[in-house]
Amino acid sequence: MTGIGWIGSLIIGALAGWIAEKIMKSDQSLLMNIVLGIVGALVLNWLLIAIIGTTLGGWIGQLIVAAAGACLLIFIGRLIRRKT
């Protein structure tokens, strides 16, 4: 999350994790929401840069990317749990 800073990353991560939690109908703690939001943003930003060469900028753009990335991580986590 470039240009947002640590506090902004925590806020966006928490919001994105909470949004992903509601979309995916999962039950996570606040700390897990923050982690999912931040890691989801990192993963999806990396994928967007690798595929199209750019990512969404600003707070709103990063919130969208982080929420989508967190949803992706929740989905992957569910797939892994079903296989074991």
C-alpha cells in the first residue's frame, strides 16, 4: 500500500477485512481482519502490477483492492481446509 503509511494501512486493512468477512460470510477477529486486509492488499497489488502493470491508487482504490484480496485469501483458506 504505497503512500498510505502505517496508520492508513491498519485502517484500510481493518475495513477491508471486515468487508471481506461480510461478503464471504466468515467470522474473524479484528486482528485477523487487519491481517487479511493488509496481506490481501499486498497479494492483489502484486498480481495487478504483474498482469496489467498498475494498481488502483488512493484510499478508495486501495480499500477495493484490499477487500478483493482478503476475499481471495478467505476463499483459498476454505479450499485448503476442505482438502485436509
